[in-house]
Amino acid sequence: MRKIFKTLLILPLFTLSACGQSTDKKNSNSNTTTMHNPISKPENPYYSNTDTKKLNVSNEEWKKILSPDLYAVAREADTERAFTGTMWKSETKGTYYCATCGNKLFKSEQKFVSSCGWPSFFEQDNKNSIWFRDDNSYGMRRTEALCSRCDSHLGHLFDDGPRPTGKRYCMNAISLDFVPDELVATDNNGKLETITLGGGCYWCVEAVYENLQGVEKVVSGFAGGTVENPSYEEVCTGRTGAAEVVQITYDTTKTNLDEIFQVFFTVHDPTTLNRQGADVGTQYRSAIFYKNDAQKKAAESIIKELTEANIYSSKIVTTLEPYKKFYPAEDYHQNYYSNNKEKPYCQMVIQPKIEKFEKVFKNRLKK
């Protein structure tokens, strides 16, 4: 039996109060690094952030792969509602890709906040990444912008943008995938891995893992839903299907998946369905989003061992869900505990979880 299980027997789970997340916005500071293929879409065999080879895929095939909303915009040139989600006004640093095929399109340095309500850019990152054609639909004369790799509709190009180009690439948010610079980490010769976990309020889980040796980066966000790039407010309704999660990047030479899971099952209650303490809803479910069979088997193994050891008085209800996509939460949610230690929620809910973690893993804390 793992040592951690014996510890769990004598350390009761903390009862949590409601998440009480405020809207005080604080920007997080992070170092920018690079990685070659930051987005994984197992359901889409044509998706790649590195391959620029032209695709020749029929709409019938795309319809089997893409979500209905993305298909309508990308393959049928539909237009999403303005002010959808938060991407249109986001100033987070990172890279924008075609949501259909993964083709690199824009960098955040080329973006500006436009009052039109759609993500807007004054320049494309690569002049060959987008092509254009006349669009005379709906009695208007416009220039349609399409992905050069998969020919998917992205939006339109206008001549009312800022300097230095005077252009406005008005894009549909659903047509774009965004990867913040802070999520992108050098693969370090294959030593870095990521795992996405949902353990209730992401502020709590993030604060714990940031103190574990071997963890390089922890980002709060959402996974497992049906809405592209949901806002925090949308997730709070419980209607998106998304869960509050943290995406953890760790160095496999300093920690491992087994230890990551040990921490996970120590600092949250995996036996309460769709809730953690007073936080109730599917967005607070206990969940492991596995990227491959190795992660799935490791999760199944530790759940089986915990169950057989009768560590909990109730059944473990942690869901194992295939990883599809991760959406970072708004900037003010990142590093929330570090930036707001004086707030009651941080002192009353997050701090006790950190103290429990430090007691159990005292030899594994960052110096």
C-alpha cells in the first residue's frame, strides 16, 4: 500500500465553504517559452499545430469531426453572435490557431480590442496562413478570410484597423484556438508532461500544486464541456458541461503521475458527486481528464487501490474523461491565492488545504 494511503487514514478531509469567487481582476506574470504542439485533439486526425501541408477533406468528413457550432461557422460561413465569450476583449499573451486544423494564424501582439465584439487583429502572423476572396452575400461587399491549410471560414478583412497596417481581421472566436504563452513550455527533451484535473474550486487546487517539487506550471481553466472558450460566468450556470480544472505541467525527472494523483486525492473529497463542500454543480465535479492510455491506467490503478484499502467511507465518484481541450480562465483567476492571501476565502478555505498538503508532503515541498 502506498504510504500516502496510510496518511489519508489519519488526516480528515476539510469541509469547504462556497467558492465565493470575486471579480477583482489581477494579471499574472509569467515567462514565455515555446513548445511545438501545445493543443491535443484526439477526435480530429487532421489537427496539427506544426503541419502546414494543404488538406483536402470533404465537408461530410468535417461534419463527423467538428462540433455543430464550429462546423456551421468554419464550413458553412455562419457568423457567431458578437461579444461571445471573452476572447474578443482578452489581452492575454499567446498564440491563435485555426480551430479546425490547428494552423497558426496570429500572435497576441497583433491583436487589438475592437468595439465590434469579435476578436480583431491588425496583421496575420504568417502571410501564407490566410487567403482571401470576395464575399457579396447579404447585399454587402466584403473580403472573406479563410484558413490556407483547410479552407475553413475564419471571418472577414476590413480596412478600418489601427496602424501600422490599417487592417482589421475580424474573426469568429469559435474559429480560433488560443494557447497562452504561460501554458507553453519547452518539452525539455521529453521530460515535461501535462495532466488536467478537476477537484472543485480551481483556486484551491492551483495553490496546492504550485508548491509541489517538480511542478513547472499550474493554470486554472475549464475542460470537459460543449461550449467553445466559455467564460467563468457561463461555466457557473452549470449548463456548459465544463468543469473547473487545473492544467499541471510537471518535470518527470522530479515528480511523476503517481505523486500528482496522490496529492489530488489528498486535497479534495473524491466521494461527493458534483460538489466540494458548499460548491455545488457539475462544474465542481471530481474529474481526471486523461490524454492517453498511460494516464487513464494510472488513474484507474490509484482509484482501485484507494477503494480496496477502504480509505473513504463512501464510494469514489471521480470521473475519468478523455481530454479534448483546455480553456484557460480569465487572467484574474490565475495565481489567485498568491495575489489575494488577505481575502477571507483564501484564509478560511485555501490556506487549510495548503497546510494539509504541507503536512502530508513535507519532504516534497519546493524550497
